[in-house]
Amino acid sequence: MLPNFLVLIAASFIPFVFGYIWFHDKAFGGETWYNLANLSGANRVPTGKGKVFATLILNFLIANGLFALTVHQFGAFGMVGGDASLLHQGSGAAFMADYGSSHLDFGHGMVHAIVAILTFIVPLIGYVTLFEHKSFKYFLVYLGYWFISLSLMSGVINVWGGIPA
């Protein structure tokens, strides 16, 4: 399977939209996060089209990584050297006949999100929390945000993110 870039672009909006909800001052993470991050007044909300665009680019990079992690059939494409025609003959075709539509459901994508969270997000947020002398509560606010965002992204990408080669 090859990436469906329209779905990856759509999935890139998930952390953006969910972040608006999660970090809103009336929501769970909002006021707590503002206080823990020492944000007040005008610096509470990033402004400017450049920051929004940069956020979407970063989210798109995350979506591409989640595609490679969650859609196992992409590994078959790499296994045959990136030549899609080889997936229609020999061992490539046999593999795709047996596993071409396996594990392409929302729940399976969410399981892979948990792997990504435990192996990448927890250590990265942990570093920031430790070296910026933030509290464990700060760590939990970000962990909750990324847990939900990546779970939703991975589920969407796993179901609709691949195009048969």
C-alpha cells in the first residue's frame, strides 16, 4: 500500500483541532496548562498564520510516521524494493493475497499509537519536563493530549490512509 496523502493531510488537522479543545482555557488541560507553562495574557495563544502553517507541517510529518508504523502493507512495498509491480507477482503477490487487507481497522491503528506514545512521546516529553524543571502534572497534560491525538490519527490513517499498489 502507498500513502493516501489526502487522508494524511486530513489527519494532520486532528491534533490541531483537538489541541484547540484540550488547551482551551475552559477545558481540562487549558487553565492548568497555562499555569504550569507560566503563560499569561497575550502569550497564551500562538498567533499568526506562520505558526498555524508550521503546526500543520509538523502534524503532517507525524501523520507520515504513523502511516509507516500502522499500515503493515507499506512494509511489503519496501520489501520488494519500492517497485509496486512486484506486488502483483511471485512472493509479493502471495504476501498481499494473504495479508493485503489484514489489520486495517481503527482499533489496530490505536494499538500502534500506544507503541508510538510509549517509545517516542513519553521519552520526549519526559526530557522536556525534566530539563525545563516542569512538574509531573505538566507531563500528564501533554501526555493526555498526545495520547488522544495520536490514537485518533493512527485509527484514521490505518483505516483510510493506504492506497493499494
